[in-house]
Amino acid sequence: MIIDYSKHAPLRQAITQTFDGTHPCSLCHAVNAGKNSEKKSDLPSVTPKIDMICVPHTTSLAPPFVRFAYARISFVVCAITRPPLVPPPRMLLS
């Protein structure tokens, strides 16, 4: 409706006319006719409502934290005094 109204009036006025409720379109008329033709039954529903009381349950997705004692080993470079067992490979240049 904004497009139709903006063809004959400024955009600001077209938006106002679209949403003010005093200028309904054909779709608005069809919706109002459908609302008015609905029949509301005064009879109570045949099935009674079931009230269910749900107690909230806590669910833990992660296991509880357990402290772990890691082994304390000192890797000091100067404490290693032995040379490697095998000499490093050398390339032959012949």
C-alpha cells in the first residue's frame, strides 16, 4: 500500500496513510470480514485441561573438577652431561 499511496502523495504521507488504520486496503477488509465471521462457541471444551507440575532437574554435562597431582621432575640442561650415543649422520661429499 505504501507504493500505491506514494504514487499520488509524498512518501511520508504514504507511510502515514498505510499504518493509520483509516485507509484500509482490500486485504485489510478481507481480514476484518474473516474476523467478524468467526463463530465463538460458548460451550466448554470436551477435554479437560491437564495441569502438569514439572519439577526442574539439574543436569550436569561436565564431570566435577578433580585436582590431579602431576609428577615434579626437573629438566635442567646442565644436569645432562652424557653425549649422544650415536654421532649425527654426515653427508659424504665424494
